[in-house]
Amino acid sequence: MYQLLKPVLFLFTPEKAHKITTGLLHFLLKLPFGKSLVKGMFNFQDQRLEREVFGLKFKNPVGLAAGFDKNAELIDDFTHLGFGFIEIGTLTPKGQPGNPQPRLFRLPKDEALINRMGFNNEGVESAVERLKSRKSKILVGGNIGKNKVTPNENALDDYLICFEKLYDYVDYFVVNVSSPNTPGLRELQEKEPLMKLLEALQDANKKKEAPKPILLKIAPDLTESQLDDIIEITQKTGLDGLIVSNTTIDRSGLKTDADNVEAIGPGGLSGKPVFDKSNEVLKYIRRHLPLVHIIAVGGIHSAHDAVEKIQAGANLVQIYTGLVYEGPGLIKRINKELLKIG
């Protein structure tokens, strides 16, 4: 069904197509028998798919990556597509418009996207109001960042604000310091500022009656030395897990004409071209952190891709760009394949 709609959707800008598809899903779910129809087409559940990861019970290992539902608007609707968990955000303390449009671009030859969204969101308080009224019980992660206008020396304040406001309404947290689209943000991945940031968040977490899992999302562009720093920081701060990985700024090996890529300009590249790059980071992290939980994201466009991530050491997987190119049927195909490998 999605493959029939896809050529029409690709006539629109990516942001417009996103609104159309989510709007259609919402409309369909409101119709009589709409929920049954959607579940029948896309939902696949089996108790053997359940996973317990960082103390949480996931009904299956396939999640929606951050960025698709920035403002916690789609949780109830997307639950019917068969996801095991949904990650909202990236959220910042104050709402911000993000970068000027156009800021999201398709590379069909590469089955990829380039985005420079810039943490566009309505702010953490707006998301909290939606989380308060959600009906589904699906596990939700809160991906948090800093406002563009906040200097790096004050970034910790932004992360703590988001942590405190979201604490009662999400099941785990993801610290995003790896987006390439907020000026200076990736500087927070350096050892000293990252250690300070994560220690402060862990201190705030430990003061809670029931501390929640905190994960760090890292870029696929880190050097081996930087990855070693991440490994050390993960151990010292007692992080519950890592998300491997965010988008890449690398443009090598693309099938899309180089002039077209250059005309698009800066931004994070996601989709098939990041698959191998993120897998290399995943394998390196797993070799050095055999017990830390890892959520793998990056270039998953098929059930085989997801299996490869799991076999490389991931506990859970997330999709985003694969959903754009393959449609929601991808979730079901992945879960069926994961069931085969146990």
C-alpha cells in the first residue's frame, strides 16, 4: 500500500509529505474499524519478541528514532503500527523554529536524507502536556538537547530543565550532543564537557526515588580516540546505554550527483549510506563495552539490516529514514525476521 502512495508523496517536499502521511494515519484510525485495519496490516506481536533492556520491558525490539515525533504528537497513532517503543524529541527548554526551510532533502538514488532541522520543536512543556493525555502504554524515550541560543558553557542548565520536566512522563532519557545542526553542539562530545554534563544528570537522577535510564546518542564520525573517551565516560558515569548512531556529516561514496549534494549544503546524512559507518562504531563500542546496552540506528531499510545490527551487538534497533523509503510495513518485516533468529 505504501509503495503505491510513495511516488505521490515524493512529489511533495519531505516536511509536507511527513504531515500528509501522519495526517492520513490519524484520519484512518478515526474511521470505524480503522484501528483493526491498521493493526492487521502492520502490527506483529509475539511474546518471544519481548526484551528486557536497562530495566524496562520492551514488547519488541523495534523503535521509532528521535526526530520523527519531535513534539510527542504521534505516540498513540504510531503505537498501532507495531513499534516496541517510541523516542520523542529532540526537545529543548524553549520552543524554537529550527533552521530556515528548505532543511530536509531526499537523495532517492542513495535512499537517504539530508537534514539540518536544527532542533525545531515546540518546547519541553508543550510535549509534557501531550504526554499527560496520551492513552497508549508504549514505552517512550525523551531525547533532550539545548536551545540554539544557549552557549555551551550554559548547556547543562538546558539539559537539566528538560530532564526535570520530562522525568514523570518518559521511561528513559537520551542525551543528544551529536546533532550536526546546532552550532557548537558536537563540541559537547569532547571528554571534559561531556563528563561534566553526564555526571550532573546522573546526580539529578540519583536523587529521584526511582532513577530512570540515561543513554547517550553519539555521532558516527568520531575518531577511535574519541570513541575511547566515550567508552571511559560511559563507564565512569554509569550510563545505562548508548545510541549508535546519529547522522553523519560525511558525503563520501554517494550515488547522487556531487553538484546536487553540494547545492543542498550542510546537514546530517541518514539512510543507507550511514549503515556501514554506524556499524563500525557499533562493533567497536560492543567490543570494549560488552555489558552496556546499545540501541542501534542508522541505515536500517530491511529486516536483514536490523538482524545485522543485532548480531553486531545491539540490544534494540530504531528506524527513521527506512520508514520514509520503505513504509510502516518495515516494522512488521523486521519483527518477523528477528523472531526467526531468536
